[in-house]
Amino acid sequence: MSNTDQQEFWSDRAGPSWIARQSQLDALFQPVLDLVLDSADLTAGMRVLDVGCGTGTSVAQAADRVGASGHVTGIDIAQTMLGQAERTFSNRTNVSFANNDAQTYPFDLEQFDALISRFGVMFFSDTTAAFANMARGLCKGARLTMAAWGPAPKNPFFMTPAAVAKTMLGPLPPVDRTLPGPFAFEDADRILPMLRDAGLTDVAVQSVDLALTPAGDAATLARLCCDIGPAQSALQHHDATAQDRANLEAAIAAQFAANDTAQGLRIPACINLYSARKPA
């Protein structure tokens, strides 16, 4: 099955917005990347596959951990985002990038010692087929470590803007969260059998509560939410005016202001940390 819709979305719609706000998004999601890298237990000399690497921050930080004797390959379906990664990290000798669909890419057999992903595995049209294909490229015993969003109600970064936008602008068409998208992996009971059917072993999930770390104040975060995510979708769907957007930003900021701390904004999040191995 093809991921054409996701390719078009991340290349043509979401990709440019993500690149424009890359520093903000990297800061926001750094705790999630730390969780993946710490859990993956990467060591010097390892060859790592980073799935859905986007603009490459995760590739670079993984490369720091495996050192000059190791190598990290980032694969992403979106040329727009991968082009940014290639430009940013062109001076790194232990990284490379592949603009392709990990669900169908013809990986060399037993090429990688580990697979990691920060929010990159929730968008396959056929999850089982995708993991079976990626496993071809993994060495025997290689570990997979992947972060995905946990249950939507436990993730106010999405749900707060969505609720405020619904109140102020009106509802959006219903969304099936089991389809490829941010919350496709929220139900671990649905996903774990897919990973096992792909031939993986030691399949497990850990629900991790952490705090996202946005840069700037609540107003800055509200502007980001109106550029990316459900609030942006609501503004577009309802053909909102500039004043509508200003009002929405102010209302979202008022909600997030409750998450201000002495260390800055801290937005609660629930992350599903999936792990598995290729059979030895």
C-alpha cells in the first residue's frame, strides 16, 4: 500500500510550516527525544536507522551518541523536511539521509544495529507491512525504540487548542484516530499485535508521563498552535479572519498560562514508548 497522502501532506503542507518553526518544535519535543535516546542505549560504533527523522535533529543527536565510528541513517517520506536536514547537517560525516518510504524501501539485509523514532512511525498505511520491511534492514537481535503520542485526552498540547477552537469557531469533521496520524499509536492494545505480526519479539510498551518544554511564553506557544495542529486546521476549515485568529491565540494562551513554572512553560504529555527486537 502507498503512503502518497502522507508524502503530500508532510512535503507540501506540514513540511514548510515545520521548517519555519523548527527551533520551537525541537525545544518543545526535546524531552521526548531524550526519552528515546536514553531508552535505546546507543553506544559507540553502532549503525542506527532513524525512521521519520524529519529535519534531522534526532539524527544528529543519535550520531553524537554513536560517535565517529558509528553511523545514523535518517529516512523520511517528506523531501521538504529531509532537504532541510541535509542542508543543516551536511558537515557531519557519520550521518546520511534517504528520502523514501520506510514501508517499502528496499533496505539492505542486516544493515542496522538499532532503530529509533521520535513521532515517526504513526503514519504508515500498513503498520505490520512497514515493520516487517524495516526489520529486513536490522541485524539479528537489533532493538527498536519508538516514541508515539499516548491517549489524546492526556495530551493537552493537542487537546487544549482543539477544545478552545471548537468553542470559538465550531467543530471540525470527525477524525478516525486509528488512521495514519498523530494518535494512530495511542491504543497500545491495537498496535502491539501488529508489531508481533511483523515478526518482532520482546514487543512492549511503556506509558511515560513527561513535560514538554516549549520556548517562550504562553502567547508564543499559542501562536505555534495556530500554525500547526488542530487549531490551525480549525482556522482553515472555518475560513477564519485575522481577528478570529487573534482571539483564538489569546484564548489558547490563557489556558496554557496555567502551566507556567519557574523554569518556564511545562506542558504535561503522555508518551507511548514502544520497544521490540528482531529475533536473534
